[in-house]
Amino acid sequence: MIILISIIAIALIIAAFLPSSYKVERKTEINASFEKIAPLITDLKMWDKWSPWKAADSAAIYTYNDTIGVNAEMSWEGEIVGSGKLRITGINDTLIKYQLTFLDPMESTSEGGFIVKINDDKTELTWYDEGSLSYPMGRLMTLFISFDKMLGSDFEKGLANIKTVAEEKSYEYSYSIFEKSVDALNIAAIRDTISMNETSEVLGKNFGEIMSLLKKQKVECAGAPMAISYAWDPSSWDFEAAIPVSKEIKPEGRIQFKQSYAGKVVYIIYTGPYEGTEKAYNDLDYYMKENGYEQNGGPWEIYVTDPMTEPDTSKWITEIYFPVK
């Protein structure tokens, strides 16, 4: 008992002389403006692009609230990274602050952030984290664990990843991209699979076939013709030629009555000949990746301009939609 009491007393005395807090920081210089760097930090979903902990435990489950910036919060649970949460607590021109809470494998809370210093067209970014060490156990842990070595290497990896992402050449959009939610439309549609060199001929034929049925059943059009894509490659196209209708029609032959997609979309209003839409599709693809969207079905085009009334292809308007989630 005397020996045990002596060991405890010695430990308490040693702990009294050990640091009561810790601070870890690392810095790097990034060849990019802070305007380009800030979203990588203030939008917690963007941490997927650079976080050293994300790569360390790819099976960990992350959840986020719907906030970007102050009060944005993410929590996680994984075998390697344990469980915890991070919340952004403050933002100004020189600092982005957060509170970091670990629940497992050991409960702890710390304050950290990113200090910003602008040097011409470059940004010096310092990542720091600091917290108190409980007496006596927290302080005694420093005899066996170096917070600077343990967190410092992760900070170095994270800053290097931010530098890589921020210094990547920006994608140059050719078109303005919009987001909205769309309601389902009643449509009369013909599904077809054709070779790419048949596109104009078959589209016109299928639209004509649908219009003939609408006239026969005395149903009015409720919108511009559209083409809904299901699969395509350089040689073939699986699609539906469709026309919105004012009321239900009776299916006949190849023509079916159905409803179109309802939900969130990203879209472009393209002006020009149909064969020039490739860049518009590339813009939409990149926008979805950049914003973390997944495609939620086949894209579609709406042919706003009637080629029969406007011969100048440079004035043709086509709306291109991608359903997303």
C-alpha cells in the first residue's frame, strides 16, 4: 500500500510540472487566392477532397448538416478514426475557426483553425489545433505521446492536399449553369434505338408520328418537343422522342403515355446548332462532379426553337437537363 501510494504521489508531482495544454501547427504557401481556398474549408463536404483522415479510414461514415460556413458541422464514426464531430465557429478575413470534439477512443475537446496571410497572389495557410490537458492523466500522457508528432504529420498531409487541389487549373465554363426542381410532365413518347447518323431523320419522323396521334385524339401539346436519353455511345443512341400533352392519351402502336422525371436538375440554356452541344454536356458533367451531385436518370433536351420556323441554326435554343441527387 505504501509503495502504491508513493507511486501515485510521484505521478501527481510529475504531472504538476508537465504542460497543462498543447498546441500543434503547420503552415504552407499556396499559389492561389484565398477566395479559391476558402470553400475547401468552409464547406465541410469539400474536406473529402483533402482531409488526411478521410484517406486513413475510407470505411468511416460521415454526416453533415445543411450549413456552409459558421455553424457547419460534420460528425463521423469509423474503426480507425473513432467517432467525433467538428463545427465551424467563426470566420473572418484572416481566420477560420473550428471546435473539434472526440467521443471515441477518448473524450476530448479542442479549438483549432486555419490562419490566413495574403502575400500578393499567394496565400500562407497555417493549420493549428490547441487544447487543455486534464490533471493528472492528460498531462501524464505527454510522457508517452507527442501531440506535435501525432497531429503534425496529419496537418502536413492535409495542407499538402489543399495546396494540390487549390493550385489545380480551374475548369473554364462556357455556359451558365442553373439549378431547380421540376415537376413531372404528362408526355406522349416513342422509345427508339438508332445509329448516330440517323438522329435528325428519326427524331423528326417520331415527333411527326406523335403529332399525328395527338391530332387524331384531339389532344393539345403542352410544351416543346424533347428527347430523353437512356444510353449512348459514338455509334448508337437509346432514347425517347417525347412531346408534353395537355391530358392523358390512349397509347397506340409505338406511342406510350407516361410521366417525365420530377425532382432536382441542373441545366443549361444552349443557343446554336444541335451538333455543337458537346461543350454544354462537358460543363454539366464537370459541374455535377464539382458540386458532389450524382446523376439521377437519363438527361434530356428540350427543343425550344422550331427549325421549320427559324432557318438560322445559330439562333436555335435547346435546354439541356441533367436529373441529379
